[in-house]
Amino acid sequence: MQHLMGVVNLDQELELMNELTYFRCGAAVPFAGRYRLIDFVLSNLMHSNIHHTALFVRRKYRSLLDHLGQGAPWDLDRKHGGLFILPPDWNDPTDRSRGDLQHFHNNRDYFLRAKGTHIIHTGSQHIYSMDYREMYQFHISQQADVTLLYKKVDEILPEHESCVRVDVDGAKVTGIHQEGDHPNIYLGAFIMEKQLFLKLVDHCIAHGQDYFFRDGIQDNLDNLNIAGFAFDGYHTVINSVESYYRNSMDLLHQEQYQRLFKQNEIHTKIKYEPPTRFLGDAEVSNSLIANGCIIGGQVENSIIFRGVKVHKGAQIRNSIIMQKCVIEENAVLENVILDKDVHLAADCTLIGDPKQPYVIAKSSQI
């Protein structure tokens, strides 16, 4: 869609997933057997026919850059437009901007050169699948200054505690707050006309403010016509180890898996690997197994990423095993998350709690 340009802002997303974010930002955390969290954001933009997208990052982005490359899996490797990865590189000693306003101020040329008239601004912690074109048409029909994406949840979960809530009367947003028992969860995405966005950025900087959503939108509730667009599909928030583990395990239920993946295909970095080999003693039940694995032991209610080797006699239950881990003979894992390239010795036993899984950092030798 030529009217919309993408802005993926990771600046305020704190790395709260402990060992999983020691070496990477949250957007680069692997999810659902073969994806990264950022894949869902970029796939939504791709299916919305948005081909001009900026990614604003501040820290721990090496793994993310390696995963994204030039954006080919999301049709963003283009001569005109495409994916712009914009890490912090600020050399103006007179610059007074702070917070995520620094990104917008110091990369103003990106906005001025892009052909889009409106921006769709998102983060990476809210996982859902949708086409933003319907939201854009709603935004135009309401003659809104800003349109916020929200979902009314049936159950307040621990990961919702840090989420912004919105009060909506018809299509109009009448309140923005963080009342913990409120069911309308803001999904971290809004649409706004580009020139208004830049005007608000300048206003916030001139008044010594730090963050665009809080200072430019929330504090201007009485001065802006803010609409709310209700989303009714699959949605989850990944902002802690506990939420990551629980929502990953939920995907082992076919109904939940279909709700996330049936609407739009999720694209990710292409890797050419052989099919998984199941050896004679392998036993696998109710699990997601990616390609390139060799399974010789027992796997139950677990998610196994690409290139994992599970040797004979090993037992894996209710666990997440990321890329290229090696599980030696007779090892036992239950309620465990192994990050990439972990090597678990023979006869080793690791058992975590279902509500607080045992997490092993990347490249560990146990």
C-alpha cells in the first residue's frame, strides 16, 4: 500500500527475558520452532503490501541484523523503498532529543524521502497476524488524527500488567492508562498521518520530552481525535520468560496454532536443511519438530528448533530446545528452555517448574 510506510520501534522494549536476552534484543528471540518474534511484525507489514519499512534499534542488535539481512524473506530487498535498519548513530552535539524521539529526529530524512502519507508504528512484543489495510481504511473513514490498535481480552494475564489500556466509546478513544483490571489492551500499533507525526515529534523535543507515545499521543488525548480499532484474532504478549514459555507451549494445541498461523503465512530467514531424521528408538508425541534434526530419544509436549540432535535414551518433556543444541544419551529435560548451541552431557538431568522453567543461556556446556 503506497499510502502506508512502516515504523518498527524497538527502543522501549526492555530485555526482560533473562538468559534469552543476554546476547540479543527481544525482537530476535526464537519462537514457535523456526521463527523470531520480529518475523510476525514484518510478515504483517508484508501482507499489508507495505514495502517501505524502518527498524529503529538501540542495543543488542547484532543477532537481529544477521537474521534480517536485506529483508528478502519479507519482500523488502528493493531498489526503491525496502527495509531500512537504523541503529543509533548520532553525531550532532546540539541535538537535545531523548528517548525514542532521538530516532525520529536524527532519521528525519527517512520520513521525508518515503512516499507514504501515513505511518503504521509497531513494536515486536505483541504477537498477532493481521492485514493493516483494514485498519487504515477505518482510520480514514473516522477522519482520525491517530488510530490505536487494541484487543479486549477475556482474561487478564501476568504479561498484561505492563501493557497500556484504552477506554473506547464507540470508535473514539476516551482514555489511555495502565489500570491493571481493564480488558482493552493496546497492541503497540498506531496509524497517523506522517506530517502530523513529525509535527508532534518536534513539539515533544521542544518541550524536553522523551517518548513519542506517552508525550505525543497519551498526553494530547484532549487535543487529538484518537480512534480505536478493535482486533479480534489471536494475540499474545511476550515480555518475560514465563509468558514466552506458556505461550510457546500453548501452540502445541492445534486450535491455538491454527489461530496464529491460518490467516497469513509467517515468513522467516530461509535456511536450507534436510528433513528431520527419526532413528529406530525415537518416540515423539504432541511436539513441534523443525527440519534438520536427528531424533533418537523421547520427545513429548516440546518444541524442537532446527538442527537439534537428541541422542538415544534422552528424554525431553514440556521443553523448548533451540537451534543446534545437542542432547547426549540418557539426559533428562523437563520444563526447560535451552537457548542456541547448548551441549547437554550424557546422564544429565534438568527439571524446572512448569510456571518458572529452567533456562540455559546460549552456547552453554552442561
